[in-house]
Amino acid sequence: MLSIVILAIAAFVIVSTEFLIVGLLPAMAVDLGVSVPLAGQLVTLFAFTVMLFGPPLTLLLSHLNRKALFVAIMGVFALANALAALAPNLWVLGVARFIPALLLPVFWGTASETATRLVAPAQAGTAVARVYLGITAALLFGIPIGTLAAGTIGWRGAFWGFALLSLLTAVLLAVCMPAQAKPQRMRIGQQIRILRDGAFQWHVALSVVVFTAMFTAYTYLAETLQKLAGVAPAHVGWWLMAFGAVGLLGNALAGKMMDRSPLRATVFFTALLGLGMAGAALVPGTLHWLVVALAAWGIAYTALFPVNQVRVMQAAPQAQAFAGTMNVSAANAGIGLGAVVGGLAIRHLGLPSLGFAAAGIAAVAVAMALAMVRRQAKKQ
């Protein structure tokens, strides 16, 4: 369906904008006269803004016309990227990163809900997975292309490029996306009532643990490839691109499995994730086994983005947009925790321990999910 394709394009631009800065940090730090670690705090600023402000803003905006909301969000991303391109110092750049971070979780919550409403209930998982193809495309093309562009047109030119992409996407949404029925306005009290639901709390907690497992190892994947697998620094980007390409299979599998049971899909893909991360730590010097381990890891990593989103949304059908945003906040909490846990593991146990530490967290998530499956079965 055209609307879902357009939402996937918007997702590509949004995720590329979020992670583009990772490849630009060295050049930005030099240009703005700050250290790389200080410039790196812009990544933290974005993640924690998403985590803290996403749920309340979704509560306030979820009643708005979806098409108008999506066009406005992409317009804000265009302006924010332009401001980043013009930023004279780190403070202005911080503002340019803070503003779009406010709206990113609003997009994910409402876009996921909109995708489920555009198709039959039995195809809801597949629809969300197709929107989440934007994430895979961003990891595969957007971030590497942006980083390469920075080497030719500078980091400011890269932000100008994404400002233009954001504007074009806003126009595409305005012209090609059919009008959507205005959602029924729910009182804030009605929506936040889901936070008192014990089952929903478990679903959000599971997302935190799953994303912590994912990013304990993924945050340092480039370092792992260089130091343990002996991949030349010039080739790391190609390995990461291949990791994202394999994820296309994970996205397709996720769509089919989510339509049956997103909770059981969480068990399967989290177990596969743990095996892949532990396998990569066991055989970093054996090329063919390393490729197998990374393939399993990449499939599970990409699949778990939409799987977690659909699982949490289905746990609160009466307030899906808010529930979806709660999952995005949980994911960002996990991303931050994963980076911290991974850093501690490297510092105290060494880089070879990283895959095992991440796999251990994945095992905790699998145990949680299996307990939830059993509880769900008893209720039925």
C-alpha cells in the first residue's frame, strides 16, 4: 500500500537523521573546537530526550489528524537539520538535535498505529514491519551514505542534504498520502491508565531488557570487528553494511511471525540474537563461522525493532499510539544502558567478553518472555 511505503520513506529519513551524527563526530569536533567525547554527548542528548519526552508529547498530540501530523513532523526535521548545518557552536547544534528528538517517538508511535489501521487485523504485524524497513534502509544506506558525503561536502553539507530529504518527504506525504480519519480523542487519564496494567508494565520492561542486550554488543561492533576479527578499518563500513543487508531477511521473517504471536516472536528472535552475539565472540578469527554468527545476529537485531513495537502496542489496544511511544522510550533506555554495560564489560573484562555479556542479558530477556507466554496461556 502506498501510504505504508511513504511512511517507510519517512522512517528512513528520521532514523538516518538520528544516527547520522555518529559518523560526523570527528569532523564536527574539529570544526566547532570541542573534544570528540564532548561532541558525543549530542548522541546522549538525543536518546534521553526521546526517552523522557516521547510519552507525554504523544499523549498531547495523538488526537491530531495523522496526515497533517506526519507532514508537520517532517517539516520540523527539515528545519532542525538546516539549523544543524548552520550551527556556529555546540550549543546551537544541541538545540538542533533536541527539537527533532522531541518528535521522533511521536512519529513512531502514531506511524505504527496508522500502519495497523491501514490493513486487516491479521496483517498488522506485516504492515508495521514494512514501515520498519525504513530502519533497515537507514542502517544499510542512509548512515553510510551520510558519512561518505561528509567526507566530500563536509558535515554541514551532510545536514543540508538531510534537510532537503526531510522537506521532500514532507511534500510526498502531503501530496500522495490519502487523507486519514481523525482519531477519536481520548482523555489523557484514559490513556495513562495502561501504565497501571501489570501485564503492560511487563511488556515495557521486556523491551528495556531486549534493547539493552542488543546494544551492549552492537554499540561496539565496529571495535569488535577491528580488534578481534582483524577487519581493516577501511573495510569496517562494508561489514556494517552487510550486517544491515542481512537484516532485510529479519524484517521479512518478523512480519510473518508477528502476525501469529509477537510475544513468541520475541522469544525466538531474542534467543537467536544471543546465539549470534555469543557465536561472534567465540569464533572471531574464523571467517566462515564469524559470517554465520553475524548473519544470525543481524537477522535477529533487525527483526526485534518491529517485533517489540507490535508486542507492546497489542498489550494496550485501547491506546496504541501511547503504548507504541512507551516502547520507543523503553528502547532508548535500553540503548543507553547497553552502551554503559558494554563499556563496563570492555573496561573490566576485556573486549572478548562483550558478546557473552550481551548474550547473558538476552538470556534474561528470553526467560522473561517465556514466563509471559506461560502466563498468557493460563489466561486463555
